[in-house]
Amino acid sequence: FPTSILQANYSPRVLLIIYNPYVESLGNRKLTEVKNWQDPSVQSETLRDVISTTSNTINYSLISKVEYDEYPVKTDGFQYTDETYLQCLDNPASCHQPDLANYQALLASVDACGRKNRGEIDEIWIWGGPNFGLLGSNLVGPGAFWYNSPPTEGSACQNLLPVMGFNFAQGEIEARENYGHRIEATMLKVYGSWEGQETHAWNRFTLLDFQAPNRGGCGNVNLAVNATSGVNEDRENTTTVQSSCNDFLNYPNLTSTFSEINCHAWECSSLGYLQFWFAHIPKSDGIGGDGRHNNWWNYIADP
């Protein structure tokens, strides 16, 4: 593992790509206005601020924005028109399959790898609507690994390029979840495994009480430590369990201290839970005894 440490207040440079077509038949208004969906620029700023606050290290810089008056091209060359897209929203059975956007074409349209290779950007955030075929998180470039989706291959990127995908028909919760799943995929790569055992720090951090009674950690993106099952998202559970989550604020100097916890620790809300979970990710200086950075945000921000 590398021994270099990111400088304090690391500022990854983000290129925003927004697919938000004007719907001519409905007053020539943007799709977000027609459907009363979220403003992707505002949502990007909100996510940036959340990551900055909880990491104390990563301050994303939204340096450039490209906005398209069209729908992304699919992997088979299909592209929605306003008419066919609105039909899809009204009748899901009419939506095109395969759904996935053509990431090679999408990235080529903004010279993504050229910008990455020249050191102009560090990652890309893409916004679109339902059925635009965007992946929540994706990794491009040599040595790309599972990033909550299979790697995008065949690019000209000389270094790894994270590509986030967000849905402006959704809200803050879903945007944070997408980034959270990126975190999970990253730490799985760093530690080489992810299972409900106390075999390494990432496993202990994500351990659930029902996996190891009275020895849970912080939980994962979808499930809080006191979740009663692994079936559905469970962040509003008032069941009290023993957890080492607060001990991770001392990482790597864990004291093996467990304390009582339930959803009141994050105000029993999904937004509160994700804020809580992000804030407990280790962020200390140096390299630990396991050979990994004590600041996991180094890996999260720069794979």
C-alpha cells in the first residue's frame, strides 16, 4: 500500500455534467422545471459541503459544468426524445432496454480522459433523471475495480477516474447513498474482504449487532448497527444495542469500548444517519499497524 498521505484540505476538482433537456412541447422549460425536480447544481453543492464537514479533509472544488439539452445515448445507440421519454415516465413498460448509458461516448463528449491526463480534473459528477441509465458510482482507467458497478473499460485515461452518477428526481438521501456505496466499494478494495466478522478494521467498522451481538460497529450505508435484519434499509430503529462506533473517533487507537446506541444518536432520520456514518469514518494521520492509512478518506477521495 502507498505510504504517501494526501495534503490537508485536499480539493479534488470536479467536472459537473448535467443532462437536463428543454421540453419544447411544455413551454420550452428544462425537464427539472417541468417535473419540479431538484436543482442539480444546488444538490452538488450540498453534497460537497456534507463531505467537507464530515471528512475534515476533502473539500471538493466544482470547477466546471457542462449542461446538455439532450438525453444520454444508451449502449445500443438509442436516445430518448422528449416524447418518448415522457411516455416512459407515464408508462414504465415503454422504457427502453438496455437502460445503461454509453459511458465511453459520454466521457468522450467532454474529453474526460484528456482532462484527467492533463491534470485539469480529478473526477466527474453526472446528473440526470430516472431512466437516464447513470451508474451511482463507476471507475474508469487502468486497474479500475468494482466501484458499486463494473469498471468502464476501453478508455484513454492514464489514471483512475471516479465517475459519480446522481438522479435529480431524488433528494439528498439518495445522493449521499451513492457516495456512501462508493466508500464501501473503496474500503472493500483496501482491505480485500468485507464480511460480518471482526477480522480487520473495515469489518469491525461496518459490523451489525445481529451479526455479532453486543459487538457491533457503525453499520453500513443502508443498515444502522442496530438494524434487526439485512433485508430493508433500517435507520429509524429505536432498539438499543452495544456499539463500538464512537470508539472509531479514536482510530487507530481503539479502546475496545462499547456503549449503548439507538437511532436517537442520529435523530432517527435517514439524513441524520448518513451524516453520522460519514462523520465516524476514521480520519487520523499516519499509517496504521495494518499498513493502511489511518485516514480512510485518502482512499475514498483518491482511489
